[in-house]
Amino acid sequence: MPITLERDQGLRAQTNEQLGLECPYCGVYAHMTAQSVPDVDLVMKNRPKHVGLVYQCDACNAPIFLRFAVKQYSDDKVELYQNFIELERPKERFPFSYLPKQTEILFREALACYSGNNFNAFASMCRRAAASAYNAMGDGGKLRAFDEVMVAQDIAEIDDNNFEPVKKVLFESGDDSIPSLNRAQAGVLLEVLKDMFYQCFVRRGKLSRAIKVRRFFVQESNGSSSAA
């Protein structure tokens, strides 16, 4: 979806494809309509490396701020790269109540770093959250978590080169071993860690609660039958 800012016609996309995003305000994946475009003459005069555009969520009408890198300048237009940075990202959701309290605190901070595009801080907080989880699981917890992570790699068919940063963040030690992450690598780390927490805590918690509920109703039923 090549995007240009033209002197006479303003913002133009060279295809009819509409921009769609998950809105950080209403949480709905919706089309985004351009709402505010910078003055093209001013942009061409100052020649910044990045340009900010404001879109409107078609679901809730909230303003969404996106930053585009400038690809090139010409006499009458500015061409932008199609990739952009969301200055306000939707909050990541997770059933935190099943996590150990300290792990929950650290993982919430990790997600805040991710939403703020602070991917290296995100990696550091992921390591702390993971270490807290291993301690909570007790002996063999780290090994069990490693097994779950390797299963996730197999299910998602992630090659070893792209998966190596995830393993370094989650299972190595020392600040020097935390790799610098780009957006794509941070996204993989996020999903793998969410899956690891789900398998190690959420799945167990939900299953235990469901079994307790079943037992309670069986006992209630038996009690009612005996009373009769």
C-alpha cells in the first residue's frame, strides 16, 4: 500500500486497500480513515525523516496516531514507506489472576514496555517474569517451562535462527546474554511467553477449578439423595 503526500491532492494511497488496525481504545479491529494530514509544503521544506499522520477508528471515532518513515522526496510529493509505528498500541490481554503475584507484577510491566515499543526493556522484564515463574514452580520448574517452549516452537514452526533470541531471553542468565530485539522478535517472544505461562499456570488453574466445581456439585447431589 504505497503512500504519498502530494502538493495538490494531499494524502494518496496507490491502491483501494483500506488501513485496518486493532484500535487501542475500543479494542476492535476496524478500518482507519485518514483524519489529519501534515502540510505538504511544510514537510517538503523541513524534510524530516519521519511524518506523523492521524487516522480515525471507524468503530469508535477515536484518533489513532501513526508515524511513517519518509522513503524519498521529489518535486511535488513525499513518498512514505508503507510500514509504520503505532504510537499507541492496544493493551495486551492475559488471565493474570492465575499467575503467582510477583510474576503477574513483572509480566504486567513487560507488557507495558511492549506496548510502548520499548523492546529491549521488554526483553529484560520478560527474563525477570520468567525467573519469577520458575521459582514459583519449584524444583524442575525451569526444565518444565523449557519443554513447553520447545513444544511451542514446534507447533508454530519457528526456525532455530529466529527462535534463538527467545531461548536466550528466557533461559540464559547475565545481562550480557539478553539480545537486542526488533519488533518481529519481540512479538515472537511475547507469544511464546504467554503460551508458556498459559501452559504452566493458567491451564492448571482452570482445570483445577473446573474439577473442584464438578466435585462440589457431585457432593451436593449425593447429599440431596441421602437426605431424600
